[in-house]
Amino acid sequence: MAVAAFLIFVPLIGMITLNLPFGFLKRLAFAYAMTMAACQAALAIFLPLPLWNRVLTPFFGLETLPLAVDRLSIVLLLTVAIVMLAALPVGCFTERNASRKFEFICLTILAATGMNGIAMVHDLFSLYVFTEVCAVSFCVLIALTRDRLGLEGGFKYLVLSAIASVIMLTAIALLLMTTGSTSFATVHAMLVGNSSALPRVAVAAFVVGLCIKGGVVPFHGWLPDAYTAAPAGVSVLMAGIATKATGVYTLIRLFVSVLGRTQQLQYVLLFLGTITIVLGAMAAFGQRDFKRMLAYSSISQMGYIVLSLGAGSALGIAGAVFHLFNHAIFKSQLFVNAAAVEEQTGTRNMDVMGGLSARMPVTGATSVVAFLSTAGVPPLAGFWSKLIVIVAVWGSGNRAYAVVALLASLLTCAYFLSVQRRVFFGPLAEQFKDIREVRLPFLIPEIVLSLITIGMGVFFPRVLNSFILPIQSILG
């Protein structure tokens, strides 16, 4: 079995073991999940790339699984691990019911299994299977508290996910009929060397299904409701990595390995990315609910990833992957902050807040870091990834799109300044004069995620050479 396969089978076997009828195992669930995520992060950072694909020992034929790890895979594996390490403490601390807490941990492990599979597979059917693993996990996680909003958000996601599944399965059937295989290499060869429209229609349908599951515009209608209704830890997990793994990451992977950089596709991506940026930012302006505002902001930021991909260059792809990572970090940070504010104040309505930084200084300060990074203010990480995106789009000759992306950053800065004023700045609201700073399960993720954002920005030259430029190797 290759080293890569351990990141699928170890979480899966661990989750099954935790559910055996022995009471002490459930008490180990949190420690197991955190250890698993920490080990995955360490492997992604320190294990040399050639060792990922080395077969260590035969294991019931599993060495033949279509798994392969490249630089793009490692970025997603690292991001999944970091977001898990932030979401698990928040989710377990805010959930008082022991049974639901255990369910949250198990479903998070299952979702991580699916996302790890998405990172490493190289055929469309396996990609579909692991996407379904994620979809089932997130559907239950959204409705975990079984309240009205949670059930409504979970139901919307379930219906749209089922539609996407039908579309994707139909696409796979068409590809099997025309190519006899669903491997990335075979489908790519068919698209390049065959003028038949059927394979192209099938691949386009598959991409549409992935976009629905990932909440990519114009299929994003379920996303604000799901992010808002989900429990705190689930919101961190979904906003941080879930929709990126099943949406924009898969789009990057298919663009690189299957679709190819055609001019028509680039025009579509440039248009969709720009519309996503602008509409998401404009929708965020009118929100009163803290988490709902962050949900629309998340949609807007995913537009930058799609826009960079539309540049069609090696720099554009590197910029898309770098912004995917940065977005995962600062958006997880913001949802942790939102959970902390809700935990202490009992509300998400920003209109009744104000001056919370006086009582919650760490939460207020880390929110400023994440907001500024989101808006692309130097020298934070978000500035550099947005700069690469804009330079890549400008260099591709699509200067109007680059200008819109730049102006949209000012729009982002404006609505985040409004949020900071309404939530953290100004006079302290009378009803919140006795609140305190949150406890360690919130503070540690807030501080660590902020340090990553600051570090990736301040040490950008080193990041450029060791993290960004090697991504271009996925183009072969």
C-alpha cells in the first residue's frame, strides 16, 4: 500500500473502531481526530514528494488504487489538516450534548477521508465517489442539532446534492460509453484527439455537478443557508475547506489534468469568476447576521480562484492554488471569531453589537488580521495571493477583468470595515458590558490561524520559492 493510501484508510478504520461498543473508545475520539489531523499536516509539510507514491507493502491489492500525489494534492491535504485542527476544538466546545459531540467528530473524520481522496485520485469515477462521501457527511453535519434552520439548510443541500449526483453519474455513463475509461489521462486524450461532441458534453455535465456541490456561482443558493444554520464547528469546516475541496479544487484539477487550457473555457472562467467576486461582495453588504455575511464573502473570494484559473497561465494556476490556501486560513479564522462572538453574546445580529474588542481583545485583534488579509492589505498573505491573481489575469491580456478584481478588493475592504465598526469598534453595548474573552478552544485556533496569515505574508519571498512556484510543476 502506498503512503498516500494511509490518509484514506487510517481515518476510515479509526472511525469504525471508535464506533465499536466500548465506552472508553468514545472518550478517545477527540484525541484521535486531532492526532490524525496533526500527523497529516506534518506529512504534508515534511514528507518528500517521491515518498508519497512509494508502495510500502502489498495490502489486499490496494496498491493498485488510482492514487497519485503531486504538489496540488499536498496543498489540499495540508489545508484539510489545518482546518480540521481549528474546527474540532470549536465544535466540541460549543456542543454540550455528548452524543452529538461524538457524532460531530466521527462525521468530521469521514469528511476528511472524502477530501483526502479527492486530493489524490486521478479518475472521474473515484472523484465522484469521494465527493459523495463528503456530501453525505456535510448533509448530516449541517442538520446535526436537528433544529428548524439546521434541517432546512441540510434539506436544501441534500436536494441540490442529489441533483448533482444524478448529473455526474450520467456524465460518467456517457464517458464509459465513448472512451471505455474515466481516468483523467484517457478522457483528456479523447478530448484532444476526437472532435465528437459527446465526451465534451459529458465532461461539462460532470463539472456542473461538481460546481453544484461546491457552491460555485451560479449554483450557490444553498451555501449561505447551510453556513448560517450549521453548528459553529461545522461552519468552520465547511467554509474553511469543504466547498473548496468539492468545488474550486476539483475545478483546478480538471482544468489542469482533463479539460486543457482552451480559449473558450478561459473566457467562461473569467466571466464566472468576475461575476462571483462582484455579486458575493455586494450581497455581503446587506447582511445583519455575522455568519451569513461571511458566507457571501466566502462566495466572493472563491471568485478570485476561478478568475485566476481563467488566466490559463502557469502563474494563474499557482495564484489560484495559493489563494485557495489563504482563503481557507482566513475564512476559517473569521468563522472561529464569529463562533466566539456568538458564544459570548448569544447573538449573531451585528446591529445590536458594538465595542466588543474592549472585552474580547484577542478575538477583536485576530479578526482585524483576517479581515485585512481578506481585503488584500499588505503585507498579509491575502495581499500576495490577490496580487498574483491580478498580475496573472492582466498578463493574459484580460485587463478589464483584472481592474474589476482590483476594485472589488476595495469593496471587500469597505464591507469589512463596516463589520468591524458594528461588532468590535465603537462604544461597548450596555448588555455586553460583563462578557469576557473566550476560552482556549477558541483562542488557540484564532491565534494560530492569524500567525499563519501573518507568516505567509511577511515571509512571502521564501513562500514564493518553496510553496508557490513548485505548484507550476503540475502542468508537466
